Amino acid sequence: MKDYLEPDKRWEHYKFSGQEDYIEKVVIEGCFHEQVPEDVIKAYTTSEYLMAHAYYHWEMFDEVLKKCLFTLEMAIKIRAQEKGIVLKAKNKKGKKYDRRLVDIIDDVCNEEYLKNLKIYLHKARGLRNHFAHPIGHHFSGPHGTSTYILHVVNVLNRLFKNDEWHKKYIEKTEVIGKQLNALTKRVLKVEKENEPAFLISRIHRFDLINDHLILSVIPVLDKYEISDKSFTGDQVKVYSIFDSQINENDISGVLTNGVKIKISVTNHLENQKALIEYMNFLNQLSDEQTLVQRESLEYNTSIEMAKAEYLYWKKQFE
């Protein structure tokens, strides 16, 4: 008889001490606010169990993402019904048919203040279509799926926030976006308690969940190496900032661990020179190297931003 409860040897690479250690470090728990329907929460719970049992069969982790994407599809339709949007239509002969998900998403997000949510939902729809029509047996394990699962949890939380929440989100992000754009045109440094300050080349991306600022910055690297296949160095740093304050010269606040952070303008000539040298270095890269650098930057930013938002939602329910 085949042993279905033998740990998959591919997990040995991660040096887990056992299944409990694996579950603690790998399983992405559902952390949902009170407006997320019970059916959605129950459906995601199945994904948690699939992640836990992937300890015995690596490929099950890919099934988690499929389950999450179908859960998100169900959630979109539930949200549509909450808003009085019909899920079926009639053709010219009067026969009913299921409306396309793309059209339902457009109806759910039919206001300008829902434009960001619409982007998130359509990206997930594209991924769902990809998995719904496979052309072969492929799997990637947690490396290729964990970030997408985090995105699903984050989008589910956003989807069931009311319209007033989304209106405030757009208003606040537009204001903060202008403030950050003005700051990032200047030479900036990051200062954290009990750590050396460092220069950044720019503020790369930001998001806002309630009054929680998630900020990604690009450090000016002191040591860097470029090859045709890799770009080494700490390319991006993402900070989750509570009680953030932004003015014309700095951003300040408190990180999740209670450490104070400040990103401020620096006028020191040495810092300005270091930034110019670094930007000149980047400008001298070949097209292929530049592409590798940009793709790596966007990939790592997406991962860290998704983690930061997920940890924010998780913190609300601790």
C-alpha cells in the first residue's frame, strides 16, 4: 500500500524540524475582517488545509492557488449579489446564460473610486483563466504561488470593504502620491533606530490600508555586481509604517516592531555625489542587464508589498 503520509523529501531543503514547524512557516492563514462573508472564509479554510497537507505532496501547493482563485471568483459573485448585480442574462431567444466574469467585475467596480480594485480583480481573473485551461502538468510549489495566495487574501479583504472605505482610500492615496512624488525628486536617506542610515535612489511604490502606509524604497548600493543573469544587492526595502507623518522634507512613523523610522531630505554633498555615481552606473548597463534589474526589482517589490499588506490584516485580528 502506498504511504500517503510520508513527508515529501523536497521539503528537506528548507530544514523544517517537523510538520508543526512547516505549518507555522508555510501555511498562509486566512485573516479576514468582519464584512467578509462566512462562505468565503469557509472556502479559504480549505486552502489552509491543502497548504498544511502539501507537507506530504509538494504539488498540492499549486492546487491551493487554484482553490484560492476559484474562491475569489465566488467572492466576486457574492459581492455582485450584495450590490444587486445580476449574474445571469438572456440571449435573443430568451434563454438564460451565466454572465462572463469580466463583465461582472466591471459592474462591481463601476465607479472611479473602485478603479484600483478593478485592476486587482482583473489580474486575478487572468490568472484564474490560465489555470482553468492547462496545456500540461506543471507545478512550482510555494516559490511560485505563495505571493499570489497573499494577494488573494488581500484582495478579498478589499473587495468586501464598503464604498465609503474605497472613496477614502482613493482620496488619501492621491494626496499622499503627490507628497511622495515631490519628495522623491530630492536626495533622501533612511534612518531607523539603532541602525546606520543609508541613501535611497527613490521611493518606488506605496500603498495605504486605512491609515497604514506601506512604502518601498530603492537603496543606493555601496557594493553591487551585475551579470547577464542576476543583479545582486538589496534591491528594494519595504516598510510598514504606522502613525505616518509626511511633510515637505521627511516621512516619519513607527514600524510594526515599534522601531521609529524617518525618511528625510539630505543636502550633504557626499550623499548627492554618491547618488549621481549610482545613477550613472545604472545608466551604463546594457539593455539586457537593465531588463534583468527591472524585472528583479518588480518581482521582489510585489512579494514584499503583498507580505506587508497581509501582515497588516493579520495584525488586526491578533
